[in-house]
Amino acid sequence: MTQPIRLADYTPPSHLIERVSLTFRLAPKATRVLSEIRFYPNPAVPAQTTLRLDGEKLRLISVSINGAPVAAQPDETGLTLTVPEAPFTFSAEVEISPDGNTALEGLYMSGGMYCTQCEAEGFRKITYYPDRPDVMAPFHVRIESDLPVLLSNGNPVAAGPGWAEWDDPWPKPAYLFAMVAGDLVAHPDRFVTRSGAEVDLNIWVRPGDEGRCAYAMDSLVRSMKWDEETYGREYDLSVFNIVAVDDFNMGAMENKGLNIFNSKYVLALPETATDEDFARIETIIAHEYFHNWTGNRITCRDWFQLCLKEGLTVFRDQQFSGDMRSHAVKRIEDVVKLRTQQFPEDGGPLAHPVRPDSYIEINNFYTRTVYEKGAEIIGMLKLLVGDADYAKALDLYFARHDGQACTIEDWLRVFEDTTGRDLSQFARWYTDAGTPRVAVSEHWDDGRYTLTFTQKLTDPLTGQPQPPKVIPIAMGLLDEAGAEVVATHIVELTDERQSVSYDGLASRPVPSLLRGFSAPVILERTPLAGEHAFILAHDTDLFTRWEAGRTLASDVMAAMVMDGAEVSAEWLEALAALAVDADLDHAFRAIALRLPSEEDMAQVIFERGVTPDPDVIRQARRAMATALAGRLADDLPAMAAPLDEAWSPDPAQAGARALRMQALALLSRIDGGAAARTAFAGATNMTEEVGALVALLAVGQGQKALDSFAERWGDDRLVMDKWFTLGVLYAEDPVAAVEAMTRHPQFDWRNPNRFRAVFGALPANHAGFHRADGAGYALLADWLIRLDDANPQTAARMSAAFSNRLRYDAGRQKHMLAALDRILSKAGLSPDLAEMAGRMATERR
């Protein structure tokens, strides 16, 4: 069994690197990589004459030190050498097979294009090297190939027929190395930094796709400008390249000066991409660009510090998207993702701290906890110190640590040095797993109102209590008429039990708690009758208004599932009033009309001590949607009417389309899909085409439209991903739908996008995946076993669908456990999938 890597065992590298020179002689099955690396002893550690280099799946041709050949015998994971005590030059030649690299780590091929992916530990599949993030060096790269476009990190320095050379002057770890070679065309632009430096911008795509890059380029330019204005960060090379790749395990990669993107997060036209696609492109373009400073110029000392770059950069892209669109709606979207994806991770078998203290396979820790919860910690820190001190601390961070590989302690220290605060208690957010719960009680006595907060902190892995954290609770108070009598302020919880009082109030107030979701916690409080509807109608904080509506809807649906209750008239009236309030932002109204998902409700019901029945939850959710449609029947036709203006990616117009699609989905529940069929036939953009199709599929009237969609878009690979997803997501029998999809001539299980389109939709079809006979579990296990041989990273990530096993009844648990045991019994199972399946199978078994 693979032994865990532990943070406590970290030791500095024995040698550092002055400079790296690489030559690639590209051939699909036999690429030669020549490396020349100038090493010198690390002055921070005792001198050593042994050097360990990482290397996997390399055919070693030759090795020399200072020009003298060395007899070296590599093992499966690397090469151990005897080296001089003084600086020396290591040279090696290896051969690799990009064409056979289905794992998509290291150097591989995608549609005739050579491409790299080195994070986290892919560079060791390219050549022998100390493949760890705290070894940083400038790279010079020569690429030899007859392909027309040859790209690498940094600036272009020379080129000729069949070759090109690139030089990156900024020291970087090997995980940020990138190289691309292919028949590509560029969508170009130019950016002038605030200090006057000109930067050539290019988005490289395969021929025919260059007309779909304009929004990605616009997002890049806006990101560069925003980072200068908001964080004072200028770009630092003469060129910035993005390459769109069809075969990619992740969304994108921030390699220095050469970002590599999954095509779906670059290519967009209104006819082929939805408004959600445009928003994701904007966010991901920004995220990868922002990594230039928070990840590249300042990187991680070791992989335990992954949240140092990812949490901060996610927070930065969230700020950017809020500035570009609506801060309230963006916050709601981020919290929905946090609660539906990260909170369950925090409370299940895959729980781990934001900074874990051990791991077996680092690829398995690119998780919602590291990214989303890591971003929440940055947001809390900014809230606690204030905007001005946050800006000062970031300036100090960039000045003090530029060019370094750092730790969470380095990050927190700049805030301590800037503000004088002691952040040792706050640091527990990085080291403790689990989602804190905060119980709230209240007392009213003759003008004095007191709230008492009690932290309830338990380690989800050990069941042991945790010490109290620093928890910022943003709150205000409303009077009986809905007026704000105490404005938003921060109550900073530091003790296990803590009270705050307000005097001189004319009447008992209504508390508005956790405004803006100021901390990633679960509040436990019993509201007074009618309180949620009151806050939904009156609160000044849009997040808290949405939260009240969401909680009210969850309570109604839970009562229907658990007690057979009817749809609540109070909920219907409150949501109907919001839906038609023209003074509210369209995007907010649209998101407020969304019902909690079936998956959300399964967790809500489980937390109330009842075993969820997926079929009953589905029936209740449909009944609520139909009841809401009936209540809004007079308003829905106008709300679902086509927009008068020509399509624009403008956020206001996107919000109007979102509201229209929500109205159309509700209208379909009372008109048999008539309006949606008309909308589908007349759609002029993908948002409306998919929205109308979803409205029809949700009421069982969409098969003809689904077939028409495939006929129209059969030649567009990205649009067809949507077809594969929708065909499974809305199927009454998703197991049969998946089996049919996998026989479709365009189903390529080796392509991560296509595999995720089908097998990501299967568990998302909650009632269908959790069939009582276990067929959904067995089908997913079959394909994960198959995929593991080709792409273990993707297989491991998708296995998380089994992580909520203990939520369900004994029969479903038995079927899920059987699927996990079958995965674990596979001969030659990858460490990636073995770790994930093992943790889920052994949870309280």
C-alpha cells in the first residue's frame, strides 16, 4: 500500500537550480527530451553528495555530470545520483511517448496537438528533475518540430524553419512548465500595462475556432486591467498566450505566460454557449491570469500549501466577477456551490483540513475544501481586518515574498505584521476539518435584546471536539415594520459561548444573521413564526433575503416529504411577491425562484434525522414547482416573453434571460410545454434554446426537441456535450439513458469532457442514480474501473459520487458498498482511485 506523505516530514531540497535548458525533438511515439540543468548545493542544508531526481515512464538514453557520462540505473519513480559538493551541470536525454499518454499528465497529444499538463507532478513524466514546488528556476526551451506553431513559457527569443526557442526569465517550479506544438491559429490582441509596457495577447485554437474567442479575449483584457487597479499587479512578460485544448483533465492551467485551457472555457458564441458558459469563461480566464502573481511569482513551498495559491486566487476571481456582474448574485451562487459540494465533503469520508497534514495522492486534494473553503477563509480575513489593512497586507505579501515558495504561516504573518493582530486562533481554519455549527439563542427584555452564540465544533474524522475558532458574524436588526434599526456590523466570535446585547429598542427586533454569508458555518436557530417570510420581504441584505426564501422552501419541502404536508401558502405568497417585484435585479429574482435541488433536500432531511427517499423528494419538488406555477399563472406569460433587444453578454441582459427561463420552466408545468416549444423553435441563442429544452424535458415533453437539438448541433463537439448531459440529467431512467449514450458514435470515453458530460450527469439525476436496485451505482463503478486504466485522475474525482453512502437506507448503502468493493478489487487499481474508494468504503463500516 502506498505510504502517506506528511507535512511534518518536510525537508528542504538538497540542491537548488540556477538554470534549466530543455530541447524537445517531437515525435508522437518517440519524443526525445534533452535537459541541461545547472545545480548548486542548497546553502540552507548540510552539504550532500547524493541527489534524487523524480522520473516516471521515461526511457533513459544518457546521463552526464559536467560532461562526463554517468552509469545510472533508474527505478520506477526516479534516479539517484552521486554528485559533486560544488555546483555542477546535469545533462540527460530521455525518450517518451506522448501519443500513448492517455492519463493527460506530462506531455501528451490531443487531436494532433502536443500539449503538457504538469501540475501537480506531471513534469517527472517529461524528464528527470526534482519535481517539487520549492525548487524554482528560469527555463530556456527549444522545440524542434515541423508543426507550424511552437509555444512555451516566457518570451519568444528565436525561431527558424522547424524550430523555436523560448526564454522565461522568472524562476518557476516545474509544475508551471508548459509546451504546446500544433496546427493552430491565433486570435490576437494587445494590452498596454499601466507603466507603458506592451504585451502581445494570443488565444491559440485549432483552425475554424478562431471566431469563438472574442469573449475570452475581452475577459482577459478586463482581468489584466482589474488586477492593476485592484491589487496593483502588472503583467511581467512581453507576450501572454492561451491555448484551447479538447483533451484536458481540469478547467485550465496557469503555466507562466502560457495558460492551457479546456476548450469549453474559451470557445463561445451566443449561438453555441449559454450565459452560464460566458460567465464561467470570464471567471476562469480571470482565475488563471490572477495566478500570475498568486501562484506563479509567489508559489507553494510544498503541496500541503495548495490552498495558499488556490484559495487566494479563487477569492480574487470571485471579487472580479462580482465587480463585473452582481456581487449579491455572485455571492449566492458561490454559497450554493459551497453548501452543495464543499459542506458534504467537509462532513463525510473525504473530509480534510484546508491545509491537510498528509496525503497519499496529491491529485485527490484538488478539492472544494482547498478551493472554495480556502477562498472563504480569505474573505473572513479581509472582513476581520478591513479593506484598507487587507490592501496593505497584500502589498507586503507581494513585496516580501516575490520569487519565493511560501507557506500559510508566511501568508498569515504579513497580516499580523500589518495589523498587529494575533492570528494563531484564526489559523485553526486551515488546520481543522469540518464545518462549524453555531447555535443561536435570544432574549428580549424591556428594550434590551441579547443574542447568544455557541460554537459547536467536532472533527468529522475523529468525532473529537475542536477548540473555538474566530468566526465573523455580519448582522443587523430590523424592526416590526421592516426598517433597519441596527445596521450591518461584525460580531467577532472567539469563545465557545459569547453574547451581544442591544439596548434602547422600541420593540423586539428581527435579527438578520450571517449577512453576505460572512463565515462558512451552519447556523442553528429556531425562528419565530413568519420570520423567514418577513426577512424575504424586507431585509436590506440581498443574500439574507435569498437565504430566508431558500430556508422557507427547504422547510416546506421537508414537511411534504417527512409529514405529507401540503405546499405552504405562506411560501407561495412570499415568493410570488418577490417574483413580480420589478424593483429587484432580474438575476436576483431568477436565482430566488430556483427550488432547492433534490440532492440539497436529501441532505436537509438526513440532518433532521430522517432517511431520505429520493423518489419521494422528487415528487415533492415537482409538486412545489407546479404549485408555484399555479400561483404565478397570471404573471408567467409576460415574464416568459421574448426579450426585445439584440443579444448581448451584458450582465443585465443575461439576468433578464435567466428570469425568462425560470418563468418558462414554471409555465411549462401548467401549459403542457406549449410556450417552451415555441421558444425552442424560435430561439436565436443557446441560452434560450437550452432553457426551453430543459423546460420541456423537466415536464416529460422534451424527447422530440432533444432529437432536434442533436440533429442541429451534431458537428459541434462542445454543444454536443450539452446534449449528452441533458439526455441523462432529465431522463426518468438515467441508467438506460447512459447505456444508450455510451453506444452513441460520438461518445469517446477517453475524452474527459465527454466522459464527464455523461457520467457527471448520472449522479446529478438524484432519484435515478439512487435507484433502490443499485443499478446506477453498478453502472458508474463499471465505467470508473474501465477509465482508471487510461485516466486515473478523472476516475478518482468522479468516484466522489459515492461519498454520501451513509445518508441512505440500508439497501442503498449495501449496493454502494458493493460498487466500491468491486472497484477496490480491481487488479492494478491506481493509487488515485484506490485512495478515494478506500476512504469511502471504510467510513464507519
